[in-house]
Amino acid sequence: MFDKICLILLIIGGLNWGSIGLFQFDLVAWAFGGQDALFSRIVYTLVALSAVWCISLLFRDNTEAGDSNDMDMPMASGSH
């Protein structure tokens, strides 16, 4: 669940950066009273912390017991 919250925050951050890059419009600042507003700074900080947390997603082994991958599956007859 925590991973999903972090990913949602990263999506918000990515969309915000996209709106800044394309339209020079900071959605977070607009929604929460400017870049210097306390709540905007909290959102920016949460997005940054989420990015740091999601680095760990790159290094996790997400295979579960009982899962099979393509290497374990038998080949169909006639294919090599």
C-alpha cells in the first residue's frame, strides 16, 4: 500500500513537472497558494521522499512463490 501511495505522489509530481515544462504553470503552487506556501512545500517534500523510496522498487525481487516465468514453461511442440 505504501508503494502505491508513493507512486501516486510521483505521478502528481511528474504531471506537475510536465505542466511546468509545457505551459510554465506550477499546478501545486496554483492549488495551494504559491511555491512558498507551507502546504506546497509539504507536497514538494512528499514527492521528493516518494522518489527516494521508489528507488528501492528497482532493486526488489517481486517474484512470489509459485510464480513461473517464461524460462520454466515447456516449449510448444514444433517450436525451438
